[in-house]
Amino acid sequence: MMATVGLGVLAPAVADVNPSIKSLIETGNYLEAINALDDEIASSPNDKFELYFVRARVYDLSDQPEKAKTAYHSLITQYPGRPEAYNNLARIYSREGKLDQATALLRAGIYTQVSYRILFDNLTEIYTEQAARALQSALSPGTPDASPALPVNTLREITSPGANPK
């Protein structure tokens, strides 16, 4: 059984968008929010990163991962110095169990802004999951007292915030 890595989400404040769009997102009216964002993008003379990013996030929230991935890839291409899209695209890949791709994106995101803490936190989560999987697969299934959950739980205890060393 493959565990899902719970990476933190990073987003420009939705408060930066039109209040009516923010309301649509908060109430789960994602299709209307996407249409309103598209209109806002078409009419905005300013930098549109936040609008594009919020639209990508709404695709993700509305269970459209392929559209979200395309939108995040586009953001990475258009704004390679902004770490947010790297993080959220990595989040989608980790949900899909594609930890190597998620790791590569987080590492690339770190190069854009080394002080972006959530990238390091999420990379730690992925490395922990990869180590847990390696330990679990290394256990001999023929050993009667080997519990596959033991190394996984131990690793999670070690890396969880507030864990007390023994």
C-alpha cells in the first residue's frame, strides 16, 4: 500500500484577487471562479502571476489535476524565479505517488528562492516517505516478528514536529 505524502500548499493570498472571485472560490463555485479569473486575466494590465496562480490552484481544488499541472508548468516557464508553482506542482505529483518528480521540482524551487521554508519542509516529507518505503521493502516478509509498520511509524515519529528524542 502506498502512502500519500501530505505536502504543504503554497499560494499567493487569494485576498489579492477580486473579492467576488474570492467568494466564488470560498463557496466552492470553481467553474464560475475559473471563468471570472479568465476574464480578469484578459482585462488586467498588471503582472498576472497571482491570477494565473490562483487559477491553477482552483483547477487543483476542483479535482482537475491535469489542468492544474498544465497551468503550473506554464507558470514555471513564464515565471521561473517564483517558487510557488514548483511547490504546488510537486504537491500534485506527490499525491500521485511520483515522488522522484516531486523531489526534482522542490529542489528546482529551492534554487529560485533559498529562503522559502515550505520547500524544505516538503522536501523533508518526501525524503522521509522514500526512506520509509525503502525500509519497508527491505523487511523480509518471511520474518514472523517483522512488522512493516514499525520502520514507517518510527521514521514518522522521528521527523514529526515536537517529537521527543529518547
